Amino acid sequence: MFVFLNRRGMAIGLGAVAILVLLAWWVRLERFERVVLSIVADGTWGAAPGQLGLLKARDGGWAGPGGLAILADGSICVADTQNARVQCLRQGGWQVTWQGKAAEAPRLLAARGEDELLGATSDGVIYAYRDGERSSLVTLTPAALPGVPDVGRVERLLLEGMAPDAAGRPVVDVVVLGRLGSYRLVSTIEGGRPVRTWFSVYQPGQGESVRVPRDLGPGAVGSWTAGASDLYVETRSGEGFARTIFRLENGRPVQSFTINFSSPIRGFSLVGGWADGVYTLTWDQDHVYRVTKYTAQGRRLWEAVVARPGELAWGATAEAGGGTIAVLAGNETGWQMLVLKSETKWHLHIRGR
């Protein structure tokens, strides 16, 4: 009797194990990410509080807000360039945190630390904004950029990008235009001078361009985004069908991956990084703008449409650490502030489905 029960128990146990093995093979618990998109504010163009400035540009287009920044408390700040001010969307609504003259209006904006902003004009003046006060940090000039090749008489210095590094120092994208050529460099600035140059491109009036580091790959060097101790840089590959992303440490490429597109795209920009990848803003032939999250292996985690035909994405940025992305989009009539956040989900995956 005991032997019979023991054998029957063993049979039941083996059957249960077999069923569990079958379930483990047939059903799998998978983790995936999706995006949650919210419209946190909308408005019209103008100069009143809560409005943003929009002017007709010289080329017939529109000149509107500059950069965006997300502070540690979740506030979203806008470089309201045409109104020469900085506005922040907080829990209580819009707040003007700085108002100045047109010549001092920031075109770029970035968060630094818990509650400080870096702002910069297109001609290379960088400011710090805190508690409603503004202080000048750096005025960039070609003479303050050692190692710039001879471009002849300098016609213009342009500040194309800015972000703080982990120590709060500005990382700037500077273009120097001259009669004999042009020079671009992305450098960490301290004391008015570069303390580390991440990459540079020299384009003489005649001849091929020279870039450092040379192993940054083929194609034009495009946008970049700063990480804690590194930099992500994109280069164009092919006829608009791909972008290669390089991760630089101390000015040297240590990793790369390629993003491929099924059809040509009109524009591509890196808008931020996270612990293991980047966020991108792209727009295609149909003028549809998308924000996409990629891993450092080039795998797409999610994608969201942020502007449709007839609209424009005026700016996009990711907070430090990359948990939240803010996008300002709109048309000639008005604008919307969008917030995108990653959300982790689990679901059962059944084989064959």
C-alpha cells in the first residue's frame, strides 16, 4: 500500500514538473517599455505671461523659442528668445524667471544642478540664471579657443549647442567662420578656455575636411548630447537612410552603433541620453516629427509622434538621467508643451503568437 502511494506520488510530482517545464517553454514573462505622452500646457504666440514670442524670420520662415531645460523639480523652462526672457512652467503655472534686453536673449538653455540654468546667446555669451538673478560666465571668442587653425579674417563666431558636464562646466559647440575656411569644435569650457576638446572639424576653403578624432567614421558630423562622463555624437551614413552614433570618452570613440531607416529622413538630432542609450528627434519627408528611445546597441524601445504636417517641433530635451523628455511643438497659430515618460510593463508571451 505504501509503495503504491509512493509511486503514485512520484508520478504526480513528475507530471507536475513536466507541466511546469512545458509552461516555462510555452509561456514567458517579458519586460518591455512604452511611452506615455501628455500635453502639459498649450498657448498662443505673444508677449504676455504664459505666451511665447514668434517673429517672421529673414528667410521667410519663423523665428521662435530657443532651447528647453528640465529642472530637478520637474519644472520646464523655455528660452523665450523673441521676448528676451526665460519662462518656467511650474506647478502654479508660468513664471518669468528672467527678463532682459534683446541683445542678451538666450537662444540655448540647459539645466545645471538642482535649480540653476545655463543660457547662451548665438554669438557665444554664456549666462547662469538662479533665483531670478543672472550672471555672466563666459564670453567666447576665437582668441579664447587655442588650437583653432588659420581661417583668415574671422567673419563670425556661432554657438550652436551647449550642455553642462557632470561638474557643471559648459560643454559648447562653437563654429568659427573665416575667409579661408571654417572650424567647429565641441569642448568643455572652464575659465573662458577649453579644458577638454571632444572633437573638432576643420574645413579649409579648398580641400577635404580634417576631423579629430579621425576614427569618428565617415559622413558629416552632426548633433551630439552630453552624458555624465562621455559624449554621444552622430554622423551621417548613406543617403539619409542611417545615422551612426559614437560614444566618446575623453575625446576617444569607445563604442558605436548604427540606426537604420526604411526611407530617407529630412532631419535627425540627438536630444538627450540615458543610462544605456539616447533619445532622438527625427522628421521625415512628410514633415512628421518623432521622438525615439534607443539602446546603445541600436535597438528601438519606443517611438512617439510629437508633431504632424503643418506643425514644427521648436525644441526637445531630456532631463539629466533621461527619465523625462520635453518637446515644444506647434504652428503659426499656437503651441503645445509635450512631456514623454518611459513606462515599464510586463506581459506574458505565448509562443506562436
